[in-house]
Amino acid sequence: MFQRGRLDHFALNATSEDAFRELRNRIIAEGRDECVVIDMGLLLLFNFTDPDDGEHEVVWWKPDGTQDGILRDDWAYIADY
């Protein structure tokens, strides 16, 4: 992290789970990345690289904001979301 200059990456907030899936499907359709989904407890996210090699992530916060986050060792990687 922070090896790419002043702006390391953008994080985009999906407004719904459907929007999250749609963004992921569009990025995969463009052939950019596998877009492996990471379940962090409070949120789901995936990373992708744009055509200019910029690093980005899309995040969807789960509706139940009272749920505690989970430790990194317990994150679940979901290849086919």
C-alpha cells in the first residue's frame, strides 16, 4: 500500500447488493479482473484494476450495521459471488 504515489486507490460504495453485483459483473465482462469477493463481516468488497492501472475497490456495507467486524484471518474469499 502507498507504493503508487499520493493516491493509492479509490473505494466505491455500492448503494445495494444488486448494485454491487452489477458493478462486479460489468468489470468481469470487460476482462479487467476476476473480482474475488471478500466477506469482511460488516461488508463485502472486491478489488479491480482500471485500464490505466489504477487500483480500486467496490464495497457494499451489509444492512445490519450492528454486526461486529471479523479478524482478517477469518475473512472469507468468495470466487463466484
